[in-house]
Amino acid sequence: MVKKGDKRNADGTFAIGYEGGPGRPVEDEKTKLTKRAIKELVKEYKEDLAQILPDLKPILIELAKKGDMAAIKEIHDRVMDKSKQKTSLPTDDNDVIQPILVKFIDGQQPNNNKNPE
């Protein structure tokens, strides 16, 4: 039996009608105003971005042509859609993730962070 004012039932679960909890705190007026302000800010940002994208397009393409890897990746991700990332771990015992050891014959590791000039 839940007494008036108790947050939890006898089994430890939150009582019916109690809005709070670690995963769902009670939303006060300040939180509501903050969420509303963030939503409006994101809307304005998207509108502003849509207006300047035509000006950014040729700059991004020029950077990519010069070998800027960030620009190349950005164009590729936008054109080809970002690749899907695996977010779950295998559950089958035969599908265990194994570490891979990579050794380079000459002992030198490649430096893939250089941009070609």
C-alpha cells in the first residue's frame, strides 16, 4: 500500500502519478522555457544555414579539389549518405569480437593524416 506522499511502491517502483525519477525529472517552468528556446534557436539556425548554403557549396568543392580530406568526407557523406554504424554487439558465442594485431613489415606505420599539397 502506498502512503500519501510516497514516491515509490513497496516493490521499489515509482508510484502511479509520480512524475519524477532519475530518468524523468519533474519538468518545471524553467525547463519548459529552456526547451522552447532551444527549439526556436535550432529552427532559426536551420533557416540561416539554408540561406548561406549556396555560397558555401563552391568553397567546399574547391577545398575538396585541393585535397582537403574533411571537405572530401563532407561531400561524400552528403552525396552518398553517411554509412550506417553497427550499434549492437554479437550475441552468438560463435560471433565473438576478436582483436586484430597489425604489424608493418618495415616497422614504419603510415601517416594517413597528411593532406597532399
